Amino acid sequence: MSNVLNRPEAVSPPTRALVMSVIDSLGYVRLAGARQLRGNASSQLLALYGADVTDPRDAALAAGVGQAAEEAGLGVLMCGGGRGPGRVRDDLALFASHQVRGVVITGFAETERMAAACIERGVTCVVAGQAPATADTCSVTVEDHAGGRIAAAHLIAQGHRSIAVIGDPGTGPTLRRYQGAVERLREPHGRTVRVTELATAEVSVGAGRDAGQRLLGVAPRPTAVLCLHDLLALGLMQALHEAGVRMPHDVAVTGYEDLAFAASAMVPLTSVRWPAHSVGMRAGRLLIEHTAQEAHEHVHEVLAPELVVRRSTLSPRA
């Protein structure tokens, strides 16, 4: 195998093809840094997989992982992921070539595939941001079902009985926050709450603006809106403001995740805080703890969301 990898010209094509097929079937990855790292049993790198640093939540999560790594004197190798099933193997090869200590996998489309590939190949991993499909790895997530209920309960407590829910339920955390919100809205409250659902195709400011335009056409108009993400809330508020709708006097608005801009929006936004930095930091620490111990029991941590009340829901009707 050494000649095939290091001096392929010295090996006949049929033999080279046979050896390469065996290498592929074994999932072998050449360790580019092996000579330099020989004798060093502990890697100085963690890998962070799937984070989109243009997304404020993922950026905060990545900062949390970075803080955990810095505390332990380690660095972080970031890989965006999300580029299709064929990339998982290549990305694992990248991690192996750098001999990373383990991988923190953020909650996104390829999470389950990457986690399964890590487990199959004996790579230590921690899933951050969503509950994994298997118990064979550690995870850190947020109780989004409870977060949805908290947001809905706040609007009900403010006296609203006609409430719109805006967002794409999708899967994972967003689905759980949607389920929690709708469940709470449909429970008995002495008076029936009328629920209007406006689905969006994506999570973006543009999708929020579009939902706002559709909301303006609903009659009678809901007096409050529960958005499943702050970006949707921002777009919604822009559309309502342009139409002359006052917030919170005419329509109260809640968001979800409490991104950095929520407090400085045109009307400071009430939002359910998703503790992204804490999720990343705890996931990084779990990964470091796991790789430092010969015997390790998998931990599944669930962090609590927090309602942050601002002016967007403090209606005079309350």
C-alpha cells in the first residue's frame, strides 16, 4: 500500500487499481500530518461541522465552541458542511488528515448523516442544537417545545385572543417550537383563541415581509403574531410599519432566538432566547471531556429557553 500511495509509478496499473479498491472499501484516509504528529497522542484541534457563520445563531454557537477549546488550550477547525451526501466522506477525510480530537456537529440538514458516519468510523462527536437520532453520541440542545409554549402563553397573558403563527415548521427545533406554541394556543383559556397559521417557505427577512403582506389581508386581523424566528419577525415588522400598522398598539409581535438585533429593532422585539453560545460552549466541553476519558457515558443535555420581554408585545390592552 505504501508504494501505491507514495510511489504509484512503481506499481503496475492492475495492482494499483486493486489496492486502491481495497483502500476505498476500508475507508482508509492518509494522515498528511502523521510525520509531524508522531509521538503526540493528543490532537490540539477540535472540528466544528455544519456551522454557517453568516447565521447569527451559528456564529454565537461557534464562539461558544471556540471558548471551550481556548480554555483547554486547543484550536478549532471549521467546516461548513451542507454540501450534499457525497461531501460527508470527504469532510471526514479532512478531519482525519488533521487528526482532530473529535467533531462538534451543529444542527442542520446533514447532521444525522455526519453523526452516523462519525460513529461508524469511531470518530468522537457531539451533536449541538438538536437531539440526535441515536443515543450513541453526546448532545446539547434546547427545549424548543417549552419555548413555543412560553411565547404563546405570554401573548395570551397580554389579553390576545386572535393570534397568528408565522414560519416554516419544517423539522427538528423549529417543528418543536411550532408544536409547543400551537398546543398552548389551543388549550382552554376561558375564551377560545383564534389561531391563524401563515406558512413560509424559508426563514429570512424576505419571507417575513411576504408573511406580513398576507397578514394585512386577513380579516379580522389578528391582534398578535408569534414568529418562529427573529428574521421572520424583522421582515414582518417592516411590512406592517410600511402599511401604517402600529406595534404593539395594533399588532403585538414575538420572535424566537433573540438574535443580536432584536433589542435594537425599530420596535424592540420580545423574543424567546435560544442560548446558542451556551450550547456551543457546553458541546465543546463535552467533546473534550469525552476524548480525555477512556470510559465515557453519553450525556444528553437540554438547556432551557428564556422569554425576553420588550416593547413589541407590551400593548396598552394589557
